[in-house]
Amino acid sequence: MDNAARSLDVEVLQQFQGFLEGCSGRTKWASFNAIAHLRKSVEISKIDPAMAAFRAVCAEEEAATALINSLKEMDYEGADKLYFRNHADKHAVVLFVGTVMQWFQNRKAQAGEQFGQHRIFFDDIDGRIGLHLSIQLGRSNTAVHPTPPLHLIVHGAKTLAEEFQEEMKDLLGVERIHEIRRLIDQRANFRNTLLYATPAGIPKPAGDIIGFIDNQIGIVNHLLVALALIDPWRQPKYPLSGIVSVSIDVFVDLMDRVKKEKT
């Protein structure tokens, strides 16, 4: 593996410290463990690149576990069908969250001049730290702050939830279930290629370990952003977020199709 000198800034995840202190149970400790895995991954990257990569994969899985557990705790419909003990489900969550982020970027581009800058920032939520969303209206000095931040509502021929569901299915390519299943299986099985011998011999790390860990830091960062946009906004004071509810619907439908493809 190429260990060329590059900085791995796992400390970017330190920004979640205050938020995570307000979480509880598996959500809290799986998140902290994800960050601990990445710190250790960076530390051993030069002396044991295979185990460094393995710990970076474990970090991704722990962050996905935290998000799944939070959705279950908050009683989102369909969350009972998400399994944090299933490697395939956890890696599918990573692919799915990446697709949701792509949807937001597409939406921003489509909005054109209707919306200006948007930002997410940490602030108090009833004594807890969590992420807020601010969306600038055009080029004005006015911004809207959805509450909860992923509870977006628009009026038109279709609801935002209906549009989101259709666009997510297009982005995911739900008609290409075989390809999606292959990607999920590849991610879930990658850890085995780092640990176990094959008929061809023992594992031989190859590639750019620094780049790989850096990518894993980005994945964990995205998962913790999603968690901080969801977990603090709890019932009965706040409604369940519409975007989150529809995301779970699309995800469960996707995984049902993937599992049928495997049988």
C-alpha cells in the first residue's frame, strides 16, 4: 500500500463531541466507537495497513449502527425492518445516505435563484446539541429554518415526499437490483478479504491506505451529520421528519427487492 505522506484529519469528527454526549445507549457508544476505530486506523496505518483498513471499515459499520438504532428508538415506521447486526444492511445504509446527499445537491441545483446559500450548524435543541438547517431565500437576507431540519414541506401537484420518493428511486436505480446487490455484497465482504486466506494465499494489502482511510472518515462524517439532523428532534414536541420517513420507505423497499434477488 502507498503510505505517501498525507495528513489524515480524523479530528474533523471532534465537532460531533457535544452532540454525541447528548445521545444515549447504542446510538451514543457506537458513534464514539466509530471515531475511536478511525483514530486507531490512522495510528497503525504505516505498521499494519491491513488492520488499519479493517478498523476503518468497522468505523463505517458502527456509524451506520448508530443511525439505525436512533431511527428505531424514535419509532420511525419501517425502522423495525432495519437490522444493525446485518453487515449487508449496514453497508446498504452507507450507500443510501450517500444517495440522499446527492438528492439534496441536485435539489439545490434545480432551485436555481429560488434559494441561495444553505448551511447546517450546531446549536441548542432543548438542552441538547444538534444540527440545524438554514436555507437562504434567493439573494435576500431572509432564511428559513425547517423544524425539524429534515421536515421539509412544499405545496404543488405532488408533495415533496412523493417527488423525493420518485427521484430517490431514479438515483438508486431500483430497476438495477442485481447491480445494487453486487455493490452491497462487495462492501459487506470487503472486510473478509482483509482478514482471511484464500486458495491463492494470505491477504496482501494493495492500494492507497491513506486515501482509503480518508474516504472512510468522510463516510463516517456523513453518517454522523445525518444522525445529528435527526436524533435530537424527538416526539412529542417535534414531528417525525417527512424526508426521513420517506427515506426509510424507499430503503426498505430497496432491501426487500435485493433480498428477493438473492433467493
